[in-house]
Amino acid sequence: MHNKTFHRKKIVMICLCSILALIGLTGRLSYLMINRSEYYSKAARDLHERERKIKAARGEIIDRTGNVLATNRTVCTVSVIHSQIEDKDTVIRELAQALELSEETVRKKVEKVSSIERIKSNVDKTVGDEIRNKNLPGVKVDEDYKRYYPYDTLASKVLGFTGSDNQGIIGLEVIYEEYLKGINGTILTMTDARGIELAEEGERQLEPVNGNNLVISLDSNIQEYAEQIARNTMEAKQAEAVEVLVMNPQNGEILAMVNVPEFDLNHPFELPETIDTTGLTENEKQDLLNNMWRNGCINDTYEPGSTFKIITAAAGLEEQVVETGEDFYCPGYKIVEDRKIRCHKTRGHGAENFVQAVMNSCNPVFVETGLRLGADRFYGYFQKLGLLERTGIDLPGEAGTIMHKKDNIGMVELATVSFGQSFQVTPVRLLTTASAIINGGTLVTPHLAVRVEDADGNTVKTFSYKTKENAISKDTSDMMKFILEQVVAEGTGKNAYIEGFRIGGKTATSQTLPRGSGKYIASFIGFAPAENPQVIALLIIHNPQGIYYGGTIAAPRVKELYENVLPYLGIEKENEKSYTD
């Protein structure tokens, strides 16, 4: 009896447990079917879906005249789906031949068990079409885009380039990546449990969103002509490099930025044929590439020499430690403490007033001006005129000024700084500061980007840039324009004079470190029209051979530039005027 009762209870317990388990399973199944149905449906879809990316078309870079400087070309990406390949050897042979790859390279990718394996990207469209027409099972050919630069080398170090993933690497391409890149699309196909595509399901596409266009201030016509002048100068003077910067001094818009030698934007990873890469390590080759891509106008500093006298003169006049008509005497040198600092004219300029001293680029007079200012006041103008800060230009890798600390500026340092030695600035920093001195005293931000547009030409974003007014007074600015006009009319910059145009400027010849190396930098800053500057240019020649004076070899090149650029910009010749008007 006890046994029967025991077994009955046992059966009842088992039944109850079974019922409870069934209820639990039913509840769980109901929960999954109702509450989690979307999740598991997506998981099932993901298990049977194959996804391939469609690259978005990158936005174009367009110059101020509407010329397209960076655009896209249609290319193809060739991939294989391992589970769908029917004749492996045929696929390997055909792809290796069409894509100009070794069969071993293709075999490794074809035999790799993966959902999809990329064989090669950026394949020419004609080649992609040939492969597609072979109808090889398991081989997919998708169209996407490759960056293309219609002018090859034009403004290469400004525009920059993209990598194989179409992302910006240097220049404007990387700075404005967020506006240019777009959003990639996808191609989705359904497969069965074996990974075979279900033809009846077809393909679904999520269309890409193309990037926006970037409109910049660069003028391709001015850029092209400036590059031509720079190349000719480099060749004629057998120089190491030549840089040209052209800017609107009123608002900071860069019209041209030249760094020769430039490089081919469509083949940015190819070193010049003149460089022997035999035996070089990958790191050494990369260093050569980095140097080839380097933008000297913003990435490198140099001793500006006498072009810096523009700043010294402006500070001296502003602080009234010198007057335009004040008389000086240059014996060819000036003693500062225990140093004999020479003038470039070793016999001296003799008697001269301050305006004539600027026209003559007389070192002793500028040393005297710097000493009168003193370290505190002079340093104050470095700050007011932005010399101790980066300009904020919209290009990567801008270098900062290398200047003495104020506490370390003694009499000798003050003397050498006053005529542009013993410190270093970037070309763009010097040109921006000079612009403030001739535009009425407003420190502008040099820049290239003007606005972002969509494909229909609608403005998406307009860029604005900070300015700082009253860096110097308008009276000092007007006086500096007058003085610098005399430099071109009758002084060291006379080789930049163009009949009918009022041009101001300043020459420079500086010796590179270490002193006595025999290497020089010749340069010239010029602006026009002198009374209301609309364009300012800086040309720098690094290590010219033979004659190396800025007034002799740099000023004529800026004259050549302006003979074409000024009429192009609509700046008309004036009737002959006295330079004392």
C-alpha cells in the first residue's frame, strides 16, 4: 500500500513538473515570438545576408573661378565569395591575368574561407567591365570612386590627396574631411544555409550619400602662373626650393600657394625618378615621401631677413622712437656691446633720413630703431602683430615662430632681431603680419575655404574667420605704405617696379644657419595698389646659385607675376603720379 501511494505521488509530481515546464516553455516561446521577434528576424537575416559597400562620391574641391581641382573617377572593386565559386582554378587564372596580379596572390584570397574577400580595389572601369562580362560564379565587381585631380601637380601641397579608402591624408582633403567624405551605401544579397545566393530574392541597395563640394579662394589661373614662375626660377638659379604666396591682405583669402617642386596628386606615393631608392628601408622611403609632401609655406620656418624690417619700422613709427624725416648716418656698421654689426653695404650709406634708410635697407638704422624700442616694447609688437602665434590657416601642420624669450633678449639679440635675424617664422606668418601693416592695422586669418555647397550648388555652410583690429594705427599703416612704395620706386626693390602701377614692397637676403655655410635665402614681399592694397605676394628662393640678392633675383619674379596678375584681377594702370603725392 505504501508503495502504491509512493508511486502515485511520484507520478503526480512528474506530471506537475512536466506541466510547469511546458507552461514555462510556452511562455518563453511566446515571449520570443512576440517581444523578441524583431531581434531574431534580424539575426536570421544577418546570417543569410551578404553585404558589400558602395563608396560614396567624395565632394569636389572647386576654385574661386569654378574650376574643379579635385573630383572623382569611376573605378571598380573586385571581390570573391568563397562558397559561391564553382571553378576555383578558372577564377584564379582569369583574375590574375585581368588584374595583373600573381596567381599565388589571387589563390590565397580565393581559397580563404570568408563571407566575402576583396581581391583588388581601384580597378579601372574597363577592366572591371571585362571581368563582369566573364560571368564567373562567386566573383563580384562593384563600382565605386577614386579621387582624381585634373591638373595633376597644381597646388599639390595645398589640396592634398586621399588614400585607398578615399579618406583625406594631407592638405584640404584631410582638414575638410567631414564635408567631403559622404556616407557609403551597401549592396545586400540573400543566401541559403550553404551561402549560395537566392536568385529569386535579388539584391537590395542602400544608396550612398555623396559628399558636399568645397569652394576655396585659390585661383587656379594665378596658381598656375605662380608655379610656372617658381619652376623657371628654381631651374635658372639651381635653387633647392621656391615658394610663392599670394593673398588678399584685406580678408586673408589665399589666391595662390606654391611650393616647388610639387608632386603628382594622381600618383602621390611615387617618388621622383631623380631619387635612387635602391637599398632604402620602408621607413627611409616614407621619410622621403613625407618630405615630398611637405608644405614649406606653413610647415617650415626660416630667418626672414630684411623683409622683417617692415615690422621694425612700423613699431618704431607707432611708438614715435623714429620719424620719417629724422637724419641718420651709416658708416657701414654699428657697434652693439662687443659686436660689430655690419650693413650689407660695407662702405656705408652715409647720411640718410629714415625713409631713405628703409629704401636702402640699412641695417645700422634698424638696429638703432630696435634699441630705441627696447625689448619690452618690441616684444609687445610681436604679440600685437601675431608673430608669436600661429595664423590659424586651414591647413594641417602649421609651425610656430621660433623666437627668443623676452627675458633672454639682450642688446645684441635686440639688434639682430631688428633686421630679421636670430629667429625664424613661417612664410604665411610673415605675410599675414605684413598684411596687417598695410591694410590699416587689421590682423586677418589667412584661409582657403570659402563655403560648402551641395551637388545643386546650394550653400550648406559659409566659413568665417576671426580678425583683430588696431594691431597698429591707420596713420602708421598709411605711412608704411608710402615708405614701402618708395622702396620699389627708387630703392632696393626697384626691380619690381611696373610702369603705371603703384607697388610697395621690401627685399631680403639672409644667410642660412650655420653662418658661413655659403647658403642664402633671397626673398621679396610686394603689394598693390600701394594706396589700397588688394593683393600681396611673398616669393622666397632657397639656396640660389650665383647671384643671391633678393632685390636682384626675387623682386623681378614678383614683377613678372604682377604684370599678369594685376590686370587679371581688374587692377588698372593709373596716370603717372609723383611718389610724394
